[in-house]
Amino acid sequence: KDANGQLLQDGDSVVLIKDLKVKGASGVLKSGTKVKGIRVIEPEAGHNIACRIDGFGAMNLKSEYVKKV
């Protein structure tokens, strides 16, 4: 589920609702960043969305920091 309680499925597009620091990178993912084609995975240290973000590459996100578009 996303921050609003909507169910997420593979292939959905989401938007970040909070600025997120990225470990190992000098940048920050800004709120409002759109992420296309997510993949829902089994929770791995709390991260349950696998995705690819332009400028940062592949990463995992927590569903509580995104909302469905």
C-alpha cells in the first residue's frame, strides 16, 4: 500500500512525497519525483518497491514514501 492506502501493483507509476537521502550518492531524491514501472517485492529491510530512477539508477524504496499517480 502507498502513503494513502491504495494498493500498488507491478508497472504502476508513483510520486515521492518526501525528500529522501540516498546512501552512497551525493544527491537527494526530491519530493515530486515521478517513478515509472515499479515492481512490488517482498519486504527487504522495510523496502518493498524495486524501481529505476533517472540519474540514480536501480534502487529499492519504502511504500510509505510514495503515492500512486
